Amino acid sequence: CAVMLHITLCGALLRPLSFYAPKKAPAEPTSCLATLKSTKFDLSLLRMPLFLIYGIALFFCFCGYPNLFIMLPPHCQKIGLTKAQGALSVSVIGILDLIGRIVFGWFADLNLISNRMIFVTSMAISGIACMLLPLMTSFIAICITCGVLGLFAGCFVAIIPSILVENLGPHRLPSAFGFAMTFQGVAFLFAPPLVGYLEDTTGTWTSSF
């Protein structure tokens, strides 16, 4: 948590490009809310069905994906694998996630197929792989499934800025990306207690997956 909180500090230092443009002569005073609306947040995005669909999709995806790193090690131990094997399966997700972000980010820049198709397909494959994990009983099968999951999860994460630009235009990217991260952040807060409750209630991580 302490390491992750450094992201808050880094984010607080970010400014829109317009912040560094030459300052104009002082204008009449405006309210803080009006300033936020005009310079930082495009609130009209929240009235666009297409953007809300992407936001809700990201919310549900990030209800599941980050929690894999919590659920997978104890699940592996429950089915008879060692603690080291459980940790290694998590490492497989992380490594393939990194590869997916690089490879699919490069592939998206080639514009061979639409970013929307890449986004939807990779999201579906990673979701199916996540639901299949409880059915895997051997270490090799779990590692293969984790590899597929991590690769395509890295793909749809890497493609988020491109999909927003493709559908909303580059001028809306700062606000759109900020709101998209907000949907993800709410999922980070909402999902861990839920998956923990499901495990406490059922005695297994299967329903959480």
C-alpha cells in the first residue's frame, strides 16, 4: 500500500499541457467549479452512452483482474499445490501482462484492425481464461491459463488510450482517460471485500473467479 500511494503523489504533480502555455492577461474571476469544468474535466463524457459502456466494462474487468493476485496463491494451496507454485503462477500473469502491453500496443499502432475489435476480443479472452482457472487442477494447466489471461489482459489495458482516442477524439483523451481510471479505482475499492465474502461464505475461491 505504501508503494502504491506514491502514485497519488506522482498524479498530483501532473498538469494538462495548457498549464504550460503562455499565460494570458488576467480575466474576470470565475468560480472554482467553473474553472474545473472548463480546463480539466469534460463532464459531457458522462452523458455519452458509448463512453459509459467502456467505463462500465472497465469497472467489471477490474473487479476481477487485480483480485487474481489475491485469490490465486491460496486457491493453488487449496488444490494441493505448493506455496512456491502459487507464487510462480502469479508471476506468470505479471510477465505475460507486461509482454501483452508491449506487443499489442505496438500492434495497435499498425492500424491493421480497429482498436475496438482488439479491445473487445482481448477482454473476452482474458475473462474466459479467468473463469476457467478453477477448473485447472495441475500446475502446468494453471500456468498456461494464467499466461493466456495475463497476455490478453495486458492487451486490453494497453489499448485503453487508443480506444478512447479512436472513439472520442484526441482532444477528449485527458478527461476520458481520467474518468476511465476512476471507474477502475472504484472497482479496486469495491471488489476485494466482495471476493473475500464469497470465499468466507462458500469455503472456496471458485465463485470469486
